[in-house]
Amino acid sequence: MEVCWFKGDRSKLVHLYRGGQEVNEEAAPEYVDRTEFVKEAIGEGRLTLRLHNISVSDDGPYQCSFKDSDFHGVASMNLSVAALGLETQIHIKTPSADGLMVECNSGGWFPQPQMEWRDNNGEVVPPSSKSYSQDGAKLFHVEMTLLLRNRSQGNMTCYIRNPLIGEGKQTNIIIVEQFTVTGLQGPIVAPLGGVVELSCYLSPSQNAEHMEVRWFRNRYKQPVHLYKDGKDLHGETIFQYVERTQLLKEAIGKGKVTLRISNISVDDDGPYHCFFKDGDFYEEAITEVKVTATSFEIQILVHPPNTRGLLVQCNSKGWFPQPQMEWRDSRGEIIPPASKSHSQDTNKLFDMKMTLLLRHSQRNVTCYLQNPVTGQEEMTSIVLSDKLYPWNVIWMLILMTVLTLLIIIMVPSVALHCRIQSKFLEAPGVSTSASISASNSDDNLDFDFTHVTTLK
């Protein structure tokens, strides 16, 4: 009986049993002294080859050939080598402006393992990079990195798994739980003289009772409100906000606080910093406050008409910020103003003034103002009588007055001319002609009297 074990396509002899003896000298060099023919069950027709000191190169297909007199049979099988690698190691690289780079590596795996990052909820986190290499023994070395842009991601796990045997290894790293600060999104509208509330909170949620919470405008050392060592330090507040602020701390155990500012003034307009500090670590969020004031009082004044036209003036006070202001006709179309001006009072509220010169009849005009922040509109209209447009009548009166004066002056002149002409005509040898002309230029009436006497 002869039993042969081959690797692959029978080109490499692994073990040979012939004539009741093992013939090791004919085996491939890499299998010498590593194989053992187990004969305990040979009487039952079971043949077993034991292979020692397994290496990656042993992975692959094998054939067992059995030959006895005229009987010959071959059986094929596949040997899958598996190596569960070394313990995983996690290294933290020097932080950069992009974030915190974490690296996980391990060696001695076969076949190529699966690897991934998982967060503290067991969810897979996409890696920043992943690489594989093989050493001289063809074992895999793996490396995987993760860029933590948010240092509050907490517990991260590097998990590596052998896909063949389903076993793996993992290593955890706990990024000291810090936080980010989130404030209200978008500008917060605060009505003049009213109250505004500005909220901010920590992510992830955590107790902030032991932290420093500071609200300030443009300068860190000039707080609008300061909470430190578990209490409000009102003595640190800048004088503009004394007795006007209150820190609502009902949810501070979850990392949320709200600053309430009362009696809003124009000076409260602008950015506010919500600043949390825990030990040496701190973060902040910025919220924009837009103070608004809308006046409900709009006055339209009509000045006495003159030859230039009719001057209409619109006044309104108490606006913030500076409103949009325009004239509109009865169809809602914009009428260009003659002038537009503004000023600010001691409270920094805007006083608006706009004029309109009307040279022709305009029955209805509207003074329109709009707050650019809230979009609130206010308007006042005025209906103008035709009696306010007298310049046509004035010119007609002037013309009629001139004509009347001409008639009054010319009638006696004509009568005088007729008498003079009559007397000259009665004298023998004399012919007389006289003419009177009148002209009106620039409101001045000029008369020209011509007398011609001819002797015959």
C-alpha cells in the first residue's frame, strides 16, 4: 500500500508512506520533519496526516493519493491557515488645527483582517485612512487612523476581526469628555424697552454647576454676567448691565443656561459671547442680538404753495435701526423725494425727514416707512385738494390784471389822440399822425407815444 500527500497540483510532495514505512527523504524540503502519518485507524481505512509548525505558506489545496495493487483513489481538501494577530495598539498623535489624530495598528494577522472604528454607541465611524502590508512570513500588518474634529467624541474602539474564524481583538481609548458650546441660531430680535433671553448649552450634555459661565460682549474681562464657583458674581458685571441681567440655571445640571436681559436699549445691539470653562478647557458660542424700535407716529406737513410747487414734508421719530423711507402715490408706485435726511437723538434712535415737491396735481400721497430687521411697516396718507395747486389761477389773475391795466391806460390815450388829431386836421396845411404802443415784458408795462406833424 502506498499513500502520498501532495500540495497543490501534485508538484510538491508533502509526505510519502510506502511499504509500511514513511519515506521522508522524498518530501519537499519545507515539509521535512514537520509531517507525521497517523496510523491508528489505518486498519479501518482512515488515513491522517499531521502537519506541525503551521505557516502561512501551508495555506491552500492538498491531495491525498491512495494506491493498493489495482486500486487507486485521490481525495482533495483545502487547508485554510488563520492567524489571530497581536494585541491592537492605539496612539494619539500631536493635535493640529484640523483636530486630534488617533492611530490604531496591529500585526500578525492572516488572512487580511477586517478593521473599523466604533463609537461608544457601537456605531461604525468611517476612518480617515486604512492600510495593509505583509511581512516576510506573509502575515498582515494593519494600520487605521481617525481624525477627531470634535474632541467630545469620548470612547472610541479600534476593532480588528479575522474573517475566517470570526474572532477579533479590540482596544478602547477614552478621549477625555470635553464639550462644544451651542448658542441660538440666527439674530435674536429684541424690542426696545423689552426683555430678551439668550440660551446656550453644552454638547454632549453634562453638569456645568462647577464650571465658569461668562457672558460678555467684545471684551472677556468686562462680563455682562458672570457665574463662577457655583454662584453669580454681580460685582463683576459692567455698569451698563447692573441689575439688568439674570442667569436662569434650572437646566445647568444638563449644561444649559439662559441669560435674561431686561429694559433693552439701543446699546444692547450686537454680539454676545457665551463662554464655558472647565479647568483648563473652554469653549464659547456667539449669539447676535438685533435691537428694534418702530415708531407709530408719522406726521405729514404741507407748506404754503409758491410758484415752484407744493412742498409736502414727512417726519417720524423713534426708529432703530435706520428704516427704509419713501413716498408712494395712490397706485403704490414710488415717487422720488425732493430730499431725505436723518439724525439720531440722545438715545441713538433715528429721526427721519423726507420732502416731496409737487408741481402738478397729485390727489393722494403716502409716507411709507419699514423696519429692515422685523419688516414691520408703518404709513400715513394725505389727500390733497385742488385748492392747494393755485399757480395756474395765479398766472391767469396776473394776465387779467395786466390786460385790465392796458385797457385802463389805452382808452384815455386813444381819446387824447383823437382830440389832438382833430385839432391838427382843422389847421390848413398840416397833417398829423400819432401812435401809441404798449408792451408787456417781465411784469413791466412800457408805453411808446409817437407824434408826427407834416407841413404842407
